[in-house]
Amino acid sequence: MKRIRKFFSEAISELRKVAWPTGAQVRVLTVLVFVASLVVGFYIAFWDLLFTEILKLINPA
């Protein structure tokens, strides 16, 4: 039981040292992640569509 209490005590101590982001930083970074995800999604979709059409030309079903 003593080891568990020590673990949580040390964990809380370390969490107090963390430089937490502000609300504005969280919002900006969240939007950045969504935009980056959309860009990568469109990039992958573009190449998928392109290769699908090329394969249809090579082997029409």
C-alpha cells in the first residue's frame, strides 16, 4: 500500500511540473490537426481515385 501511495504522490508531483497549454493554444492546435487531417485525406483520396481510373483503363471489367 505504501508503494502505491508513493507512486501516486510522485505522479502528482511530476504533473505539477508540466507546462500545460493555454485554452487558445489548444484551440489553435486542434484546428491545425483537423486541417492537416483533411489535407492528407484529400491527398490520399486523389491518388486512390487516380490509380483506380488507371486500373480501369488497363483492365476494363
